[in-house]
Amino acid sequence: MAEERNNGHKWTMIVDLDKCTGCQACVVACHAENNVPISSEDEVIRGRANHWIRIERYWEGEYPNVKARFLPVFCQQCGNAPCEPVCPVYASYHSTEENVNIQVYNRCVGTRYCGNNCPYRTRLFNFWAPRFDEPLEQQLNPDVTVRSPGVMEKCTFCIQRIRRGREQANIEGRPLEDGEIVPACAQACPTDALIFGDKWNEHSRVAQMVPSERQFKLLENLGTEPAVYYLKGGETHVGE
Amino acid sequence: MRRLAGLSLRQRLLFGGAVLGGAAVVVILLVIVIAQTSAADGQPIAFNHKIHAENGIQCQFCHVGVTKGPVASIPSVEKCMGCHEYIATDSPQIQKLHGYWERQEPIPWKRVNDQPSFVYFNHASHIAAAVSCGACHGAVEEMTVAEPVANMNMGFCLDCHAQQENKDALWDCAVCHR
């Protein structure tokens, strides 16, 4: 389901690894924005930690000259997504309007084929009813579905913010401006390592940064055409 | 019960299952009937849309959110009292309103039109696209009791979306599901 340029938007994220300090503010912001349930310690040990963003940590060098490197990994919103053709009920489908991969929760029957076919391991399955410890249950975002058990979920590029921004621009009868739509992770990032925008809008910050020399994509050789671009850090060898 | 005495255990279990099943069906039917009628006649105040429309009050005067965002909004007690502090104060329904105002309680209106929690509808987008209120809500200005006129399911939404110029954009799942 490769993408063709149309009248929609090509939402794109740039992750500048030179700026990422591994603080995990994006992870927390994502939990708060997207009603991501909190896994218990037991579940985490069984490999069922529920985070839409995970910060992969790499150690470089020998003690005592050790450096920590961080790589935030979330759904890559592939242009040619392996999760889409395997879904028997079209719950995982490609939005031709936003050009991101959408998970329709109320359509998902929980076969988990999509998660098994995702090379980035960014899809998560709800094994249990979502749990939010007090007082977190009082800050659930009303713009996002609280997923029921048996449903797959993943990063959506904060589709609720994308839609809200577009609807607001529509209501006011004006074109959408670059930087108007910011996902929770990019908003929370203290070092501005996450940059979000429409790559098809040539004046956007993202469109101007993508042709960088430092740019690479995760597992690019698979041909998944991710919409997430990483910029190499100065001395890092990640992605080489 | 005496008749049961001669039956085997298997037959007794079958009989008990049938009784329980029958009871369950009755309860479910009752719940459905109650759910369908409660919105219409169970409102805390018998609010009459028709009288208000006849007096030239526009929908947006009370439902102020309808041009601004997703929620059309139910007016506050304060909004009602803006007029009814002086108008029709001898009506028993308006006296109920005064009761809520004096006790500083919100009116526990029962929801008339509802959407499931996984559907995100934006009133303002539809108003901006020149969809009239009546296209979905019917002739509310003629209603003495507010009632849903359409079964607002996915087919109802898509029937209209399919007729629009930007049909392809309006068929995207993410338009309503997030």
C-alpha cells in the first residue's frame, strides 16, 4: 500500500539524536495524552510493558570512558506498512488523508498479526482491562478512546491533535500552518529533539530538515518507507 | 415442584436452565424498553423546544458551543435564569428551575442524542460546512419533547459524507475514530 502524493498531508517526525538526552519526558507525555495504560511490574517482566514510545539505550566505549546513547522508537508510520496487509478486518489501515497508519480500535478483533509483522516492535496488545492508578483515572483524555482488552494499539502521531488542528483551521476557513499541530511527545521534549510537521508542505520545518546529511531511517533496507527520520548524533554509530 | 420429583437430574437441569433463560430474556426486554422511553419522558424539567423557537430564539442562543467546537453544549442554569428570572415565573416547570437555581444545583438532564465512546463528532465542522441542525436533529422547533429522529449510526453519517464534494477525505476512518 505504497503512498502516492495527494491533497492530504504527509505527517513526518524527525528525531535529532544529537539532542536526545534520554529523559523520557516524551514517554510520560504520551501516556498522559493517549490514555496509555500503566503496566504492573509483573507484566513488564513478562515483556508486556505498555509504552507507545520506548527509549532504547546503548552503551558506547569501555569503562571508564563510557557514553550512553539513546534512540527513541515509536510507530514509524510506514508508507509501505507491513502491519496493514495482514489485518483480516482492516483495523490497521492506511489513511490516504493523513498518510499515517491508523488503528481503528473498535474494529480490531485482536489477532495480533499486525504486531507480529511489525519489524519495529512498536505495536502493543491490551492483555488486560486498562488500569490507571489513582488519581490518573481522573486525567484521561476525552479525545482518545480508552482501549478495551483484546485490542492492538500503537503511536498514532496524536491523530486526535492532527484532526483537531485541521478541523479548527477548517472552521476558521484558513489553511493549516506549520507548527500548529504538535504531538504530545514533541511538545514535552525539553531539548527540541522531536520535530513534527507535514513533509509535503515545502515550507515546513520538517521538509527543510529531511535532506540532512545526518539523516537515516530505522531498518531502511526492509522497504517500509518510515515517516520517522533520525538524525545521527555527532559520535554515534547508531544506524550505520 | 412436586412434578419435578419424578424427573432425572438431567431433566431438572434442563428445566432450571429454561426458567433462567426465560427470566433473562424478560429482563433484557425490560431494560431495552426503559432505555428507549427514559430520554423522552423522564427529563427533570419538561423543557419545551417549540415554545422557545416560536418566540424567535435561535438554537445557538442556548447551545453556544455548536459553532466553536465538538460539543454543542447544554445551557447552564444561569443561562435559563437570564430570561426566566422574570418570564413565566408562575409556571410550575419554571418554579422547578428556580429550585435548582436556589439550591445551586445543575439540572440532571437525560441525554437525548448519544454516540459511543469511540466516535468523535465535531459540531462546529458541520456548521462550518453549512449543515443545518435539522439535517440530523429533525424539526426540533416543532418538538414539545426533544427526541432523536434518526438512528445516528455509522451508515447514517456515511450516507451524507458520500454525497459531499470531498467524499474521499470524509471517508477516512480517522475522521471519526481515534
